[in-house]
Amino acid sequence: MQTGAASARQAAREAAECLESVGVPEPIASAEVLLSELLGIGRAEIPFHKESLTEEQRAAYGAWISRRKDREPVQRILGYAYFRNLRLDLDENTLIPRPDTESVVDVALEIMDRRGGVGRVLDLGTGSGAIAVSIAQERPLCEVHATDISEAALETARRNAKKAGATIHFHRADMAEGLENLIGGVDLLVSNPPYVPNSDLPDLAPEVRDWDPRTALDGGPDGLLYYRRIFAEAIHLLAPGADMVLEVGDGQSEAVLELGRRAGLVPIGVHSDLGGTIRAVLLRWER
């Protein structure tokens, strides 16, 4: 990439060509998103941006493109990610929230709407807070709790909640550990647990394998470790008639529903993401 590009359009084009030359996926999107964030404009505005990049902007953009060439994700370069209507801070302890998980939030909101928009929600393994903050912001009458084993991740989630004006009760916990005050009182349990089989971790895209925290990815030998833990350790937190919404990996839905059935929950169904892939399973505690 030439750092002397006179216009935004030319800079984005040269950056995309640079990224494509080294095999970075979706090079045009990466180049345009980084430039639009740097300039504070929308991607669609880049071709019409009349002002030339300043020397400082060219230097900053060149540095960002160099990082992207090394397969650092755009969200890591920026330090934040967009999720629904939120801009979430990230750090090395938090998974980058992905659009697939927005479908999980959609299901959770539908469930709480059927409950009149009120009730107690628990998000296990909240990370950046994407699920919990979305629910608390969009359904403010819900009492939302969220856990994470990482205090650093919780600090990030707290910042995100504060920025969104969302009230959330955060707990440092290994899954459902130490939540005695919630026993029998959770109306909706939602989670995006680690679900990648550990033998598959080396084959993940570098943007995921090298930059997301392994603890947020590694689901044990078969990818189902944390689902087993949720069913074994968190059922006592559920109120009678409570619902459970769990994000799942490709091809895992039937196995997770069966694990839930064996634990005494009633499988309700599945929900697909915008790409048509089953992304969430729904279960109910009817005892």
C-alpha cells in the first residue's frame, strides 16, 4: 500500500489490493471498514469523501493495514465491535461478538416478551457482555445477571453496560458456581459457551485461533463439555417453567438437545441465524 494516496477512495482501493495479495479474506470489507472508522464516515461515503487524507491519517491507516495483513481481526485493531445497536469494547480476554449471536438474543427477547417483558435473566460466560447488555438495554424491566470466570472480562462487560445505560448484576463465577441467591429464581438462562472441539482449534481461521481467548473457544474433546456443565450445575437455578437458550456450533443442536433431555429439560426447538444455520437450541424446565 502506498502511503501517499490522495483520496479516501484511492487509499481504500490500494489497501484492499495489498490485503488481497497476501490472502486476507474479504479484503475490500477490511480496508473500507478500517478507513471509515478512521475517518468517522460510513463505508458508502468513502467514494465521495473529498478531503485528502492527512499525513497522520495515512500513517495510522498504513499501520492498521499492516496489522490486518498479519491476520489481526478488524475488531481487535479498532478495540471494539458492533453488535446489534451496541459498540462493545474488547480486550484480549473477550471473544469478538459475532452476528450469529444476535439470533440468540432475538430468541431470548421473544421469550421475555411472552413473559410480559419482565423476569430474571442469567447469562453464563458473558465475555464482553454482548448478550446480557443487549437484553438489559432492549428490555429494561428484566433483571439481568451475568457471570464470567475472568475478572478482566467482567471489567470490560461493566464498561459496556455503563456505556449502554444498562443495569446488570455481574458475578465472577466459574459458570454457575456461587450463585446461591439465584436458586430457583431464574426465568431465562442464556449462554454462548465454548463449543469448538479442541482437536479442531488448530484448523480455525487465524483471526479466531490466534486472537480470541482459547478459554472462550475450547469446548473439550467433543465440543460439548460446557453444555454438560450447564445442565449439571445450573438447573437448580431455574424457576419452574424457566426457559434456556444456548448457542451451538454447526451440527451440535441434536446432541445438545439430547443432553438437556437427559438432564430433565424439555427440548422445545431450534433457531437458525440469518445464514440459515441452526445457531440456538431452546429447552424448558417444567418441574
